[in-house]
Amino acid sequence: MTKLISTTVLFFIGCAVFAQTATKSFTVKHTTKNIQLDGILDDAAWTFAESAGEFQQYFPADNVPAKYQTDIRMLTDDTTLYVGLTVYTPGTNYVIPSLERDFRAGGNDNISLVFDTFNDGTNAFLFGVNPYGVRREVLISGGGQDVESGFTTSWDVKWKAETKIYEDYYTAEIAIPLTSLKFSEGETKWRFQSYRFDMQSNERSNWYVIPQNQSVINLAFMGDMYFEKPLGKSRTPIALIPYINAISDKDFTTDEGNNKLKVGGDAKIAIGNAMNLDVTINPDFSNVEVDDIITNLTRFEVSLPERRQFFIDNNDLFGSFGSIRHSNPFFSRRIGIATDRLGNSVQNDILGGLRLSGKLNKNLRLGFLNIQTSKNEEQEIASNNNMMFALQHKVFSRSNIGMFLINRQAFGNETYTTAKEEYNRVMGIDYYLASSDNVWSGKFYTHKSFQPGDTQGNISAGALLSRNTRYLNTFIDLAYINEDFQSDLGFIPRTDIVKAVSAVERLFWPKKGNINNHGLEVFGIVNWRPTLDYQLADYDVRGRYNFVLKDFTEFGAEYSSSYVYLFEPFDPTGTEGAIELPGNEEYRFGTATLGYKSNVAKVFAFEGETSIGNFFNGERFSIGGEATLRLQPKVRISLNVNYDKITLPDPYPSADLWLVSPKFGFTFSKSVFWSTLFQYSNQRNNLGINSRLQWRFAPLSDLFIVYNDNYSVNIFEPKYRSINLKLTYWLNI
């Protein structure tokens, strides 16, 4: 295994020399003239601004100029970057599902601007706007390789945008304070990309050409914007974000109620042009959106995305080590969660902490995090210090080498703190490969953990290599996780495994007809148990054929063949008190699946999936999907339903598992939003209601009213109820 990983990393390094030369560029002129931000490009300064040039179509084709063009012009003065946009369209029947900030681009008319301010192809800032002037800002990390983990919409920063709609185009004026960005003093060039969605013509286009087999956010595909006048030193003001939160709650299981007032806040301090220091005292995350509930039929934990603002900025410096699926040593959602005396996961208050992150120089990034959690004697939870230190150095064109140290240390001499709970430490090194043209990407990593009385072995290692081309995509992912490897602040769903994952996909691109592309993918995953003489633990082999139409409709079919060796008894239905399937036995089963996704730009959109087949020693039928009704731009109603019928032979449990999640979103204006989410799951015996009213009365300053209610559904009765009134205000010093 070690030789295989070593050979793979040498191949990674060799692949990193592939290069692509950017040829598209424009100049950002410097101006001293006043620009009135009203969305109308009639200021004299725009007359002298240089056009960035034409857009190229990305969808449905990627080898022709865009049918509906976009003109981008930029100017700077000593404090602000100004962007003027003229976006040509077939008409004014725009698709705008909501007026709420931080929308996702799919299913919306919009345009996005991407700035790689350090020219490293690894991290970038995205600013987007739609025809109604609704804004979004995003942090792109990891080279834009992963749309989920490397695309953070919960990042917030101050900037302005205004739009004006005309008969066959709309214009926009954008003002981004240079203090809202990070860059090197004296910089004369940034890498730049822009992409837009035109839902009326079903066209997607880019300023810099991107092959359709690559993601539109991938930072390998960018041109250059040159500044007529070098950028000076940018002093970002100190930002203070205090909050006050009035809370009233009641736990019906203990018949205890509380009324309390919490105060605290954050501070953001810029260190030079490239570093951030974030400080938090007594943070409160009651206004954060609730997680989507899922039906879990596996034996393993499922990871959920980080939504708390304090942990967002430069999060890739901390959370991108290892594999987010197999062995991620730092998973920020662990902070603020503890195990009580009964072994349950409960919320644990954070007393305070700090994060220092950013660029030390052109190629070197630093991340340091230190968070202190509180003690809870009643639940027998000790106070813990949670620390991580990380360095990342760029090599070749877009690759990097990273190293880290994690320390979780218990404080105090509590009698309930066992020796094993005193500390946990993890250190490691990662090499991340990303070729200039993104044909090759991958990762090699080796991590080691240290626990009290246990310093031998404790290794997690892996190697990933993928090749992405227009007609053929393939990857291989290898991982080894020692049975004693432990990261208290990480996401490690399984230990004592050797894992091999591989896939091959063949794509076809018809020149005529309604089909944009179709293709066959074969995917396989196998796990072995090293401590049991590499006994086969499980495997899953899938074959899938998928079609993508030119109107964004998708459909496909899949068949999977699975094998599971249960080492321990297990009940996949999660039925309380049920007889579990016996351990030390093997199970083989197959499943056929059909899926469909309609054009999300339609007023009523739908996606669904159904599957049928064997399941362990029984059978399973599943059907689920989401329907969305858009009454733009004020109302968006969605309904997510999943049903799993599991039939196992007596005396094992059978179950009808329902997950029903209706959501209602109302945007009264671009500053007042109200959303209500219901989540019913009989597997979790819970009906949850979360209703959140938000008023953004000033830039990055909000008033929230959040109502939560939870009921048992098997015996319908209340479990927990709360209402919060929270005020936050952003002050610049």
C-alpha cells in the first residue's frame, strides 16, 4: 500500500508541469472622476473604460461565441473597483425566484464576476448580480474543483450594485471597496473570469473559454485584468459586530423553561493587505439556517456543511486536508458539539476564540485557529481548547503542499474526565495537484494521531488521481485508515479500512438534436479490514447511463450490485427495540434506479428518483423528489418528499420511512426575508418547525426573529420550543 501511494504521488508531481497559457486580457483604467451608482452607464468615466471583450458560449455548445453578448468595463480609483455591465438578453421575461441575497446561480438569470487577486489559481472572490439588483458574494477555494466544499455562499462582505432593465438588455453598476478584497500591495494584475446564465434562451456563457466538461467556477480557466495604476496599500477598517439575543425556550422532556439575554460579538481585523484576524466572544449561532434532515440507512455518520460565519473565511486552509469523504482531520462543525454523560451528542457553548488566516507572501498561506469551549458539570463535559495550525505553499502552476497540527486539550482536573479524554493531537502533510488546464487533479496525504498512551501506528493515508477530458473522465482514490487513528475535531466515518474507489465515464456530444450530451459511467468502491487479514468488508459496483438535454432537462438509469459483511448486528430501519440483523454474516443485494430532473427555470420544476431491489436479506422500494413552485420574485414554495419501504423477513423489522419537508420562502423586498421550514421524519421521531424573519436594515446588519418547535410524532407531543430575537450590527472603526 505504501509503495503504491509513493508511486502515485511521484506521478502527481510529474503531472503538475502541464500548463496552459492565458491569452485573453484587458486593462482597468484609473479614474478620478465621480461615478454615480444608479445602474445607468451614463457617467463620463465609462467613456474611457476599456471593454473586456466578447463572451464565449459554454452551454449548449462551447466552441462558438455567445448568442447574447455581455460587455464588461472596469475602472478603479484609490479606494474602489467599479464594474459596468451591459448584458444583452432575448427580452425581459427574467427568471428571478427570489429577492434574497446569496442566491445560487442555477435556475436564475444572473452574471458573476470572479477575481483571483493573488494569481494563484487556488482561491478567488466571486460577486454576482441579477437583473433586479439582487447580490451574492462567494468564496471559491480549492481551485474551484468542488462546487460543494469549495463554493461558500455564506461569506459576507460590503459592496454595492444597482441595475437598470431595458427592452433587450440590462445594465449594472458595481462598486467593490478594495478593502473588501485581499491582494498584494503594488499589484498590477489579477486573474479574472465571468460567467452568466440566460434562462430565456437556455444559454450559459463565459468571458474566458471553458470546455463544457469543466466546471464554470474552476480557477484554471481565467484571463488577466491589468491595472493602469498599481494598487496601493489597502487599510481595511476594524469591523466590530456586536449582537444581543433575547431567548425564551422550554424543554418539555424535563419541563424546564428559560428566559435569558445573551450578548457577545465578533471583530474582524485586517493585518496588512492579505491577512485576517477574526475574534469571537460568546458567539451565538441561533440565526443560522437549520440543516436538512436526511434518511440514513447506513451504519455510518453523515457530514453536513458549515454555516457559521465565524468559520467561513479561508475555511479551505483548515478543512481541506485529507479526504472530506474518508478521513478529514478537521471538521469545524465538531467545535461546539460534545458528548454528554449518557453518550449523546449535545450542544456545547463556545466561550471565545480567534482565527488568523491569509497570505504571508505570494506563495505561502497561514491558518491558525484557537477556540475555547465551556464546561458543563451537569452533563459531565469538560472545557476544551481546540487549536489548529496550518501552512500551505504553492508549487508549480496551481498545486500546493500543506502541513498542519491539530490539538484538542481538556482543561481542569474534572473527576469525570478519563485519561483517554485528556487530549487528541493530529499532524500531517498533504500534496494537492491541480494542473493548469485542470485535466489532471489529485491529492496525496499522510496523517498521524496521538492519544494518551497510544502513539504507535495511528496513520491515515491516501492518494487520489483524476483525469478530466471532453470524452473520457476517470479517477482512482485509495485510502488507508488505521484502526487507532483518531481525530476528535475531524470527520472519520470509518477506521480499520483499506479503501479503493474508481470510476470511468465515457461522454458523447451529439452535433444535432435536442440532446446536449449523454454518457455511460461505471463506478466501484471496495473496503477491506486490515486487522482481519484484509477480509472483504463491502463493495458497491454501479453502472449508470445519463442524458442531458439542451433545455437543462436530465434523466438516467442506474443499476448497482452491493455486498456487505456485517461484523456487528445492525438494524437498517432504526426501529427502537427491534431485533437486529445478525453480525458475522454476509449480504448481497442489487438495486435498479431511475432519475429525472426538469428545467429549474420553469415556474413549476420537479426532480425525482425511484429505486427497487433487494436490501440485506429483504427488499427495498424508494421514491423521492422535490417540487418547486416559483411565484417570482416574492414567493418560492418547495416540497421535498422521500419514502423508503423496507421489508425484512421475520423476526427482523420492516418499516415505512417518511421524510417530508415543505419550505416556504417570502422575500418582501431586497432587505426583508421570511422563510419557514417543516421537517417530518418518523425515523427520527421528530416534526421540526423553523421560521426565520430577517431584516437587513444596514449593510451586514440584521434583525432576526427565529422560532423553533419540535414534536415527537410517534406519540404526538411537544419536545422543545424556542423563540429568539437577535440584533447584530456591523461597525467600522
